[in-house]
Amino acid sequence: MLKLQNIKIALVYDRVNKWGGAERVLLALHEIFPHAPLFTSVYDSNQAKWAQVFPQVTTTFLNFLPGLKHHHELIPFLTPISFETLQFDNYDAVISLTSADAKGIITKPQTFHLCVCLTPTRYLWSHQQYYYQKIPWILKPVSWPWFKYLKYWDLIAAKRPDKYLAISKTVADRISKYYARDSRVIYPPVNTDFFSKTSNRIVPDLPPRYYLYVGRFVTYKDPQTVINVFNDLNFPLVVVGKGSVNWGQPLLTQILKSKAGPNIRFIQEVSDDELAYLYQNCQALIYFHEEDFGIIPVEAMAAGKPVIALNRGGTSETVIHKKTGILIDEHSPDALKSAVLNFSPASFSTSDIRSHAAQFSQERFIREFVKVFNNEWTKYQNTLMS
């Protein structure tokens, strides 16, 4: 697939212990570079069985410290150090996929480092205030020096990649603002072909004319606002997702379920076929938070369904207002309620929505990435020889 068949490539990712949109990007990179080993800070082979496709997974010393495979937030000061211990002297090129510390690997001049940036580290930059407010007040005097140290390290680490790719214009703007680096945008891969095909995997007992929410239950995704709005409207809502236990905090899933009325149905886990069925039979997808890109809205559009979304982040780039969905400028319950009340499925064309979503396909991502990698690799080699 590549013009340069003989180069030795390694892939680097922040942590391998979950499944989500970033992991889909990583698997697309594996498809391009099937022989490339994967380097990461921690690896949970039970929770991340998808990573078995890699010929080798190399971890840092963090993998051997008790409890850190899933609670890396307890030792943010060790993760940067762990990536700096990884060795890439035997590789011609390294591709890091990161929203945190993987960009901080150290490579020698003969090794080309291409960083696919999911976003500059959220809790240090674009969402610093949000995360800092979550810290118990008694710990804030202690944590603030660590914030300053980690920001200092992150700025140093941001200089190490030779070239940046961003997953959206939103992320490219952040890279420019916080890291003072240029980047090129390549939108992540979405399996648009799969979601555009009619699913025969029926999910039983769905309410008629339901709306759909899909996503992990974490506070920044704001599922509580969606639940509250649909409670007020008494419109049918199907909620797909689950949460996790935060240290010293109750399970968000239970909080959401306790607040939900009988018009709201929760489904914890679904197969891809079931998810396609849910997309294809809903009135619209509700996506009322900011994401760096947001694969879920593109999946829904590939299924031919409009998206009612917040006009921020990647969704502002993927959803076309009044053609493939409704974009809401104000992040408030009243604004979401008004959008749902005034929404009419008949105003949207299924074929037009699917046609728009097709431009985010996995085939397009692979084609664009290979072209960019070849060009940047060639430029870098020419620089070394000059």
C-alpha cells in the first residue's frame, strides 16, 4: 500500500484498556501498517481484546504497578516519564496517536515522528477549569503545582513530533493555540458502509418514534441534561451506554436511571448490528456536548438519520444545519427542548444524509493518510540528506 515498503514503523498510543472512537483510528492505522508493533503505557488484555491483532504490544513500567491499568489519573506525574523510557532507535518512523502523553516519546534524528493528535491534553488546556473544579477543595493547593509542572512538560513534549495531523479543524485550532504548531486535518475513519446497510438484528420492545442517545456516561458528555429535557417533554428516549465508578463518587449510571421517567429506556450494551438497528429506526440522534470529532453522529448519519447536536467541536464540522441535522448554538436545556419540539423528520432526506456521511468513510481515511504519510516521510528524508 505504501510506496516505501522497507521502512520499519512503530505505533504508539496513550493506553490500551478501553474501546471507543480513538481505538477505531488505531485499528485503521494497523490496517495500513499491519506489521507495526504497538507501544503504550498500560495494556489490559481482558478489557482490550481488540488489541490482539497487533503483532506485539509493548508497555511501560506502569503496567506492573498495582491498580494503574485503569486508574492512571492517580499518577499523572509518572505517565510522562513512562513514555520517555520507551526506545525507538531501531525504527525509521513512529506514529503516535494521542490525546495525552504519547507524543512525548523521545526519538533520535533519523526516526521520523508523526503525531496524530486527538486533542491537546484536555485537563491541561481546553478543559482545564472543568477538570480542576472536580478536584476536592482540600486537595487543590497540592494539585495546582502538579498542573503547572504537567503543563510545562506537555509544552516540551509538544515540540518532539516532526509533524502533526489533527482529527478536526477544532483540534487543529487547539494545536495552534496551545502548542504553536501547524497541523493538517484528516478526519477519523467511520464504518459508514456498515451503518448504511439495513440491519436485521432487531432490538425488541422499542417505543414508537423514539429519539436516541449513545455514549459513555461521563459528566462532560452531559447525559443528565438530555435525560432532564426528555423527562419534561415526555418524549420516548432510548439511552445506550454505561458509566464507570469514579473514586469516592456514586455511579453516574444509577443517578441517571433514578431521575429518568418511564418514557426513557436504558440499554447498557449493544452489538454493532443492534446499534445500527437503533440508529436506523430512531427519529434522530441527540448529541448535546462538545467532542473533538465525534464518531457517533457520523454513524447515525450513515444510517440516514438526522442529528440534533450542539454546534461546537467536531459536530459543527460534520453536521450540516437543516440538511443532515439541527445545530444548537446555546448549551442550555431550553435550547435543546426547543430544538426537539420544532424538529420534523420529514424535513430531512435519508439519501442526502447518507451521501454526506460517506465522505468520512474508512476507505477515505486510509487513502488520505497513506498519501500524507508518504509525502511527509519523503520530505523528512530529504531534510536529513540535505
